[in-house]
Amino acid sequence: MGQIWKSFRSLYFAALMMLIGSGLLSTYLALRLAADNVDSLWVGALMAANYFGLAVGGKIGHRLIARVGHIRAYATCAGIVGAAVLGHGMTDWLPAWVGLRMIVGLGMMCQYMVLESWLNEQADARQRGAVFSGYMIASYLGLVLGQMILVVHPELGPELLMLVAMCFALCLVPVAMTRRIHPAPLHPAPLDPRFFIKRVPQSLSTVLGSGLIVGSFYGLAPVYASDQGMPTQQVGLFMGCCILAGLVVQYPLGWLSDRYDRALLIRSLAGGLALFSLPLAILPSVPLELLFGIGFLISLLQFGLYPLAVAFSNDHVESERRVSLTAMLLVTYGVGASIGPLLAGVLMKVFGAQMLYAFFVFFALVLVWRIRPKAVTGLHQVDDAPLNHVAMPAAGSPLSAALDPRVDEQVVQDVMHTPAAAAPEEAAMQEGAEEKSREEVAFVAESEDDKPRPV
């Protein structure tokens, strides 16, 4: 594992800085609007715009990378994101903030795609699981550290926006200075919504519900905590504690997922989420110690829904479709995460801040009703199911499936690097071109005084 950290430390550092900036920006904007007594509907709109940008960015990112290459695309998007972050400090007009938030989400999706494609290119098949775990740890750690900045610097001034922009500037450095060649060109993973809706409906329902809940949490939990009378430092601690739960739950969840029925686990998590959210939904005021404890337990459950749904769906989809499946799951999650903050924001505006957790209770109960283990026929279950559970990073792109060790490496290359409609002659020509490219890379490596270093 130490060798993997050494080989991929620069890419992990880039992901870490991105997530520090993203986590800090989300909480800062929510607290800033709450301090100005702005309706929670606007807070929800900002988070919805961010997730809408992430969803749209998948399509735009492919085109941008194809046009200018990975490094230039990454540098372009990092610069645009940094400028959009600073733009929040130049105007107080909320519709402009919504537009800027969408730009941030769009640019970050392109950055995720570059990082994940690079990790996939350099990861040996035997190391894929460890590389994926390192990426997950860097992602969650970045989100937690972003909240801790508010503990050290509780004033909600423009200097926090400067710090976020600084994070996006620093994430440029390891990618811009690399001596490695570009990863192979990308092609969008094909989507077939009708096929997946018919094949894995319960998984898609879980992913949609997870998006509704987690998207609302990131955008509106700081508003709820502020309404409970917490100062900025305690809001940062509360958010950091809850996000840390998302990292803590991954490994015990994987142990359970590999040994027990996954549909039953999803239903149990949803039931527990409804149960633990109920006190916060009913009580207008909660003691601080109780709030931290219940908030941590709720987060253990809410952050477990998406990885369970991913594992459950992979059990019933053939390996050659798993990259497309991941794209479908992320689109579904993005739809939920775009709608959830808006719906929860309206409820909080009309009925009070505790409606955030009433929102959690309602959709958790919907999942309890929707997920029926006895309805799983196993008709399309793959031969080696249940597949090993894989802990999921806090954020990612449709390319994250390429790092998933459950997906065969050759299948990933076929799906991502070859157009789906290519004729056999075209595929043969492309294979020859790739072989020639590998020979040229080998020649360059032998010509230099040392081998190309990992990023």
C-alpha cells in the first residue's frame, strides 16, 4: 500500500485539494445565506445547481478532453472553477450565485474525469482495489478538512472564498507538472435507461433516494445546524463529524454486504435512517451532545445507501455493461441530488428547519416500501454474485467504474476506448494504432535518462 501511495500521491493530492475547496464552499455558502436571513429555498437552489452542473459536465467534459487533451482540459476547468468561486465575492445577486455554482459543478466533473482516467491508466489490475481505496480516502478526507477550516476560521468573510480558490489553484500543480503522456482518448459510456430500469429497478430507486437525501444534507444541514443556535465553529465540527461517518461506515458495510442479502441490508438501512431522523424531525430544539450523536448515526446510514445500491446492481448486470451501469447510476443520483435540495428548501422555508430531517424520514420510508427482497428473482444474477463490495468515494465521474476492481480491465478498455458502433475493420485499425503508440512510448522511455515517473 505504501508503494501505491508513493506512486499516486500527486493525483491523490489533486483530489484532496479539490474536495477541500468543494466541501468548504458548500458549507460557507449555506452559512453565509443563513446569516443574511435568506430563505433556505435559495440554499437548496445553490446545491441543486451544483449537482446539475456535475450531471451536465459529464457530457461536456468528454468533448473538451477530446478536443484539447487531458492536461489542458484539467487546467482550463480548474481556472474557470477558481474564477467562479471568486465571483461569489463580487456580487450578492443570488441568481448569479446559482449560475456560478452550476459552473463550479460542471468544471469539477471534468476534473474528476481527468483524474480518474489517469488513475485507471496507471493502475495495475492487481492494484486496482487499493488505488480505488486511496482515491476514496483522499475524497472523504478533503471534505472533512474543508469543514475543519471553519473551526479555525469562523468568520464568514471573503477570505474563505479566496482560500477555496487557492485550493483549486493548488490542485493544478501536480497535473500541470507531470512528465507522463496523456491517457488514452475517452468515449462516453453508452446509456440504455430502459434496459437498466427493467433490469435493476430497486437499485435505481435506492440511488435516486440516496441522491435526494445526501444532496439535501450537503446543502441544507449547515442551515439546520445554524438554526439550532450553533456558531460557525460548531457547524463546521457537526458537518465534519457527519462526513467522517461516511468514511467510517464503508468498511463495516463492505463486510456486511459480502455476507448478507443486499436488498435486505438496503431496506434495513432505510428503516434505521427513518427511525434515527424522526427525533430531529419532531423536536424543534435538540441538545448539542444529542444532535452530534444522532447526526453521526444518521450519516452512517445515509452514506451507506449508494454503495450498497451499486453493489446490488452489479450483481445483476453483465460485466460488459458495468461501465454503462455506473454512468446510469450517477445520472440517477444527480437527478435526485438536484431535486432534493429544492424540495427540502421549500419545506424548511414553510415549516421550519427541522423539516430537513422530516424529508429524510419520508424518503427513507419510501425506500422501505419500495425495496422488497422477496421480489428479487435472481433471474439475471451473474454467475459470481455476490461480487465483492467496493467502498465508494465521496464524489466521482462516470469513469469511476474503470477503477472498480470488479470490472474486468479488458472490458473497461473495450467500452471506454472503442466506439460502440465501430466496424470490425475499424476496430482492427484502432488496435494497430494503439500498438504503434505503445511502441513509440517505449522508444521515448528508452531515450530518456530515466523512465517516465508516475504522476
